[in-house]
Amino acid sequence: MQDITVISMIFTTILALACLFLILSPLFKWDTYLQVSSKGKDISATKEALLTTLNEIEFEYKMDKISHADYKHLKKQYELEVASIMKEEEEIMQTNIDKDLMDEVEKEIEAQMKTYKNKKGEGK
């Protein structure tokens, strides 16, 4: 009989802790911690959605479903949003690029260009 009460006390404690977690979890902003790691994915998904919307606007305009003024307005609006996202992606990529690696790559390219020029000069 005591085994049942101990087991029921354990399950009751687990249930109470789970309820407490579910009640208190909205008070903590977990999203801010999660967005740091998935920011690039969100940007690319948003960019893809905007480009798809631009294609749909173009299609609807060609099918005469929207007016020319609406088409121009919507197209300009979405193109500005895509441009800002592309700038943001470029900034993220620039911060991710290792400067030493880029210097090394540039040196290798210069060396290859010199050897190419030397070979080209020998052929004359």
C-alpha cells in the first residue's frame, strides 16, 4: 500500500512541476535566445516568400487581375523589402568571412595571375 502512495506522490510532483513550467514559461523570452541561431534561416525564408510574392504580382498583372498603378506600387514595395533583406544578408556574410583567409586567397590569386602572365609571355 505504501508503494502506491509513494508512486502517486512522485507522479503528483512531476505533474505539479510540469504545470508550473507551463504557467511560468511565457514570462521568459525564450525566442530571443532562439532567434540568434536561426536568424539566417529566417532571413532566407522571408526573402524567398517576398520573391514568390513578386512573381505572383507579376503574374496577376499579366492576367489583368490588378491595375497598373497597384502593380507598380506593390512591385516597388516588395522590391525595397527584398533589397533591404539582401543588404542584411550581405552584412551577415561580411561578418562571417575570415579576414586572414581572404588575404590568403587574394595572395594565391595574385600568384596564379603572375604564373599565367609568365606562361603567356613565354608563348610569344
